[in-house]
Amino acid sequence: MRAIANAGGVTVSYFEWLQDINRRKWSLERVREELESEMLSAWADVRREFESRDVTWRDAAYIVALARVAEAKSTRGLWP
């Protein structure tokens, strides 16, 4: 799953952004723990869609991504 593997770098960048806006510094160990947790959760979500539908791994990843976008839009609304 190249998409999930590539997401690791983006996720760590997000962690850096969180640290910056909160003026906190995480240890390398915490970054690794948070990254592992996020990646395992993402993998489980994609695997669940793959196993429950007759789709490719790529399509399962798209299903998860689009469901998350729809949930965020429903929760937060669309700006402007």
C-alpha cells in the first residue's frame, strides 16, 4: 500500500505543525508511537473496507478517504 506508506511523511509533518502551534516539543519516541498508532489505524480501516467489499486495495483506500472527507464536511461545514 504505497498510499499509506507515503502518508507517514505527511503525518509526521502534521505532528510537527501540532508541536509548533502548541509550542511543545515531542520526543522522538512519542513521534514514533503516534505515527505507529495512526498508520495501524489507517491500515485497519482500509483493510476493513477491502475485506467487506469486492474492491481493490486502492479503491478501499479511496472509500476510506472519501468517507472521512464527507464526515468532516458534515461535522464542520464547508467554508466559505
